[in-house]
Amino acid sequence: MLLLPRAVKVYVAMAPCNLRRSFDGLSNEVREVLAKDPLSGHVFVFLNRRKNQVKLLLWTRGGFTLVHKRLERGTFTFPSQVALGATSIELDVHELAMLLEGIDVQRARTSQRWEPPGHLRSA
């Protein structure tokens, strides 16, 4: 279980990635392909071609943290509405938790929550 503050952004790479890469390879992927800063403290998610493995890369105090999960059965699912040519999509930390548990985010329903006035939620 990952406990992440809601302010942390989650970026999912749209192109399949070679998950044999480790810290340096994935941080280079973040810089070059996603055009993001891997030291930002945000979570970067990479999938393999078959979508049965996922790696998360994030910077914590003093170093990178790498999380690797492999599904024994089934695949990870993502929202299908992606802008043409997008290199990544942004998820909410709650959507990431559902994704890692194998829950189809498209079919999940959440009730309307109160947000402070002027609060912009990126979706």
C-alpha cells in the first residue's frame, strides 16, 4: 500500500517501456520522453508491452524509490480517453491505487465530493 498526499501528481507513460531499466534508465525516460523532472517528487508510472507489469519511480528524501508489481493473471487498465499524441496522462493518487489493485478505473464510480471554492482538480 502506498500512502501519497493528494498534492502528488501521478504521470503514466503512454508508450510501453522496457522494465529491465532501473533507476537511471527510468529517470532518463522521464526527462527525455515525458519531458518532466524526475526529482520533482511526483510519481512516474511505466508499463510493459503486455500491461501485466508496472514500475513506479519517485524521488524521496535522499534518493529514488522504485516499486515493481507483476500481475500473475490479467492486465492493468487505464482510462481510454487519451489525447492523440500524448506521451503521458495524469492520474489522481486514488486512481493509481485502484489501478495497482486491478480495478477498472472507467467502471468505478465515486460520489461527488466537496472541493473548496477555486480549487482546480486536474483530470
